[in-house]
Amino acid sequence: MRTDYLQSALKVIDDPNILVNVVSRRVKQLKRGNRPLVVSLEKLSSEDIALREIAEGKISFELASPDELRRLHIT
């Protein structure tokens, strides 16, 4: 994982725990065949692609509200 991509992504998603979850979910999608949302002339790992997508604002996340969590019985 490239440190420069990680630092750029942390500027967008500043909570490391949330960043790990977003990157993990996106890596799974990429490995299942989803196309990258960024273009690169170099061969990048799925993790680096996900970090670049976050840093460039191509993907984002939304936290569940307390009401949504209660409906799902998650507290």
C-alpha cells in the first residue's frame, strides 16, 4: 500500500477505522470484477486503487443514523 495514497485518503476520511472498512469493501468489489473509477498508467494493487478513488472523491460513505441502527436492532 502506497503511503502517499493512504495520506491523501486520510484527508478525505479522517477516521482510520472507517477508512479501513471503506477500502476493504471496495477491494472486495474490485476483486469481484468491478471496474476501477480511476485511470492509472502504472499497475496498482486493489488497495491502492481504492485509496485513490477515495482521495479523488470517486467513492464515499454514509454512516447509519441511530434510528436506522435501531430498526436493524444494532445498538
